[in-house]
Amino acid sequence: MDTARSPNSTITNRLAAIGGSAAFGYITIVLLQLKAIWGVWQWRDLTAGDTSSYFTNAYRWYSTGHGNFIWSPLYTWYYGLLLHVSRDAFIVTTWHRVIIVFVLALLVLALMRRLLPPGSAWLAAAWWVAMPMNFNSLYEVHMFSVIPQVLAALAVLWIPGRWGRGTCFAILLIESILVRNEFLLATILFGAGCVAWEYWRAPKDESVGAASARAYGVPLAAACLVILIFFARRTPENLTAVLEAKHAISVCQPYAFGYQQRHSDWQKSPWTECRDLMLRDFGRERPSLMEAFRANPPAVIEHFAWNLSLTPSGLQALLLNMMSGSVDPDYAFVLRFPLIAWPASLLILAVVLSGGYFLYRDWNHWWNALLKDRAWAWFAMICIACVTPMIILTQRPRPSYLLAFGIFLRAAIAVCTLALLRRGPRFQWAPALVPIAVVLLIALEPSYYVFRHTPRPLRDRYEALAPFRQWFYAPDTIFATASWPDELRYYIAPGSDRRDFFFSDLQHQFTPQKSLNQVLEQHRVSLVFADDAMLADPAVRGFGAEATSNGWRLVASSHDPAWPWVLWAKPDNVNAASVKK
């Protein structure tokens, strides 16, 4: 009897082959990521906060070939590379984010394809790609730091045996020194695992010892060389003092932000005025974590307990981009959708518990079929995940601090799902549905930035002021405006570090006897950008009416009813002839 395949069987096999192919997976994950971030160059604001400080370090790499060795030098070096393409801060900042996002999308899919069957791998990677928490993190440095961590796990999958483990350790060491120092714990744990494995498992003969020395020593030497190059190109500064200051900030700001969430007796800025709270609670403006604990153990324990209480919301935001709780685990706003977040969280928990049970029951099968040849990659990810409790306790369960942990959770959830599905009915045609599901997901994925159409206040101010950067570079220029004075200076005139002012810091000094002009003179302010909010202030309007007679020059203005603004400069305080462009 003729046993030729039916047409339906042929189509099913072809669809399954397409869905499992690497080319289809990588092309479609790029398309999904592109759809998710479409419009980022048009609708996303210029990043405020830490990124503007990193931009000044990036500019230093670009202009001098040297950079700050303590504050993520590998990241700022990468950031500075794009300044060779454009000097526009918005273009460079936006595109350095976009590049990180696409590199991560490809690396996460590569990791998942090595750990999981192709269809499951694509879905796990798509879960990463589609979540705004992963491409719209507040600061790009946190996304960048995930790249070496994923590469470390991939190293032991791409390179077999000791050389892969040695390469993984080397990458983790570079991550720990040149990107995120807290991952030194993961590096130590992975290194300890390698030493234990070689000691207990390796044959005791000299040839193997020599092979181990080469396999671990060569990648380690290469990593040390990279670190030494960055160390040699560091800017002249007291590294110990900078490291202590960095640690003090990482204690001060999270403590102040968390304190403000749970108490109402201190309402100053946790970013710029947290030292006041530290002095009050711990007797020092910049204590280390240990110094704070010794000075006031209950306050530190309360801080830890508060961070732990936010962990469920932090994990929901990490995996679902929403939460069911009422208090933000992040510094940025997190969407609150309890009616979606709770059922989705319970479903994930049920899959993990039931799938984990069947994984345990069928351990021999899953160990041989899916885990044995990938054990070192899982161990590397577990070592990275071990940093998570320390981050949650000391900082907070901020999703952007836990991005690599989110990748580990997605992979683990996928394995539990496979273990659960193996106990259910078998559908031979299921792989054929993968390409159809992929196309539907790409079609249905919303474009995050096009959908939101949020205001871009920092970008608008940057674009208004960038043509006048010569005034920021002028000697002794001190700048005042209502919003983002530091960020505007960092982006417009990197390297021109000055003490600038928020208008609100000057506003309370106005009196009937002391005009705005006199306050500005007192603080030697010589450049004022008045936006619509400032122009509504009677003191500013009075200042503008008398600006020329008081020696101020109207540099530029906009009379757009939607957003009027004025830029004044005082050439008497600034030798404008010496301004550089």
C-alpha cells in the first residue's frame, strides 16, 4: 500500500521546520523588538538623572581618551564611541539605547535557544522583548550591564569544557570591575564552583593541571589586560575617595527614598538632600552601610524590611511590567493593574510549583534531555541570581537592577512549563503553530512610544538651548532654570562643570527688599532660562522688564503660545569674547 505523506502532513512539517530555524527566530525577534520600540527616536524624552552624568564621562572618553574608572568605565567608553558619529546628545543617547536593546534581544534569544527547544526559546525571548521594563528602563547603564552577564552564560554554551568556564569567569570579572561592582559576588561564586569542580572531578595528573592552567589562565589574563587598559586610561583622581563616595550615595539615596515612602516627617529631595537625613539618623552625612548599621541598627533593619516588603511588586514589575501593590518598588512610576497582575502572578506561581514538581519527578529524563549539557550555563545564571537578595535588601527590588534575574526567571519558568506540558496530552502539530503564533504576536504587539505620545520636556529644553552652548562654556558661567539645570549643562556643554541652580532654590530668597536681579547677582548667576512656568511668576516678569537696564542681554526667546521661553545672559559676568564653541 502507498504510504506517502498527506499534503497536510507536509505543510505541518514545513511550518515546524520554519518555526525551529535559527534564521526565522532571529529575524522575527528583531522585528518584534522593532515594533515594540518604534517611535523611540521621536517620542521618548532625553534621559534625565544619572545618564546625563554618564554623558559627561562619555564625552571625556571621546575628547581625551580617558575616563572615570569607578563609574562603569566600559559603559561610558561605549557611550562615548557614538560621539564620533554625532555630537548631538539626544541622537547619541537615543541610539546608544536602541543598540543596547537590539543587542540584548539577539543575545537573550541566543541564550534561550541554547537552553530550550526552539519554540519555547522564542516565546521566552519574546517575553523579554515585549516588556517595556526591559527596553524603557530609566537608565541605559542598567540595560548595558546585562550584556556581559548574558555573554558569560553563553560562553560556557558556545565553548565546551574548561575554556568555556574560563571565558565565563573572565567576562564576569570584567563586568564586576568595569560595569557593575556588585556582581563581584557572582564572579567569586562562579570561580569557587570552577575550583571545586576541578579539584574534586578532574583527574590528578600534571597534563590536566597544565591544561586547566591554560584554559582558565588565558581568558583571565585577557580580562586583566582589558581592566588594566581602562585603569591606565583613568582620569587623575583619588580612586579610594571616589569609591567611598559612590558607596555612600548608594546608601544615602535609597534609604532617603524608602524613608520618604513610609514616613511623612522628612520631605526633602532624596537625590540632592539625602545627606540631611543621614546626618539626623546616623550622625554622619555620608556613612557606609556598616557605619550606618553600627550607628542606628533599627533604622537600617527597618530599611531592609521595607525593601523586602516591596519584593512581590518588584518581581511583578520585572516580569509583567505592572504590579498589584500600591507602593512603587522602582524610582519611576509602575503601572498598577491588580485585576491583571494578581491572576498572572498566580498563574506563573502555579506553573512553577506544578512544573517544578514534575521536573523533580522526571528528573532523570530532564537532566539527560535538557539540563546536563547546559549545567554550567545554569550555574552561571544562578551565581548571577545570587546577587539579587543583596540588591533587594540594600537598595530596593527595583526591576532595572534585576534585569538579568528576570532572564533567569523566564528560562526557569519555561523549563517548568515544558515539564508540566509533558504530563498533558501530546499534540504533534503544536510545533507547526509556532510561526503562526510568531506572526500574530508581531502584528499585535503595540508600539510603546507611539501609543503613549508622552511629553518630552527635557528634550525640548535641550533643543532650545543647544544652539547657545557657547554661553555654557564661557568661563564662570552659572546657570539657573526651573527644571533640570544639571542635566541641561551636562548634555549641552559636557566638561563645563559648574554649580547651577534650580529656580526654586532662589525663589524663596525673594523679598520686597531683594529683587530677583539682586538674588542672581548674589549667587553670580549669569545665564537664565525662563520657561513658561517661570514666566508666569511676577518676579520673573518684573526682572524681564528691567533686564536690559540691569546689564542683561536677551540671547533668544520663543513666543510660541504652547511653550514660551526666554534666555538671558549677563556678559558683564562672562567674558563672552573668550567663549569657545
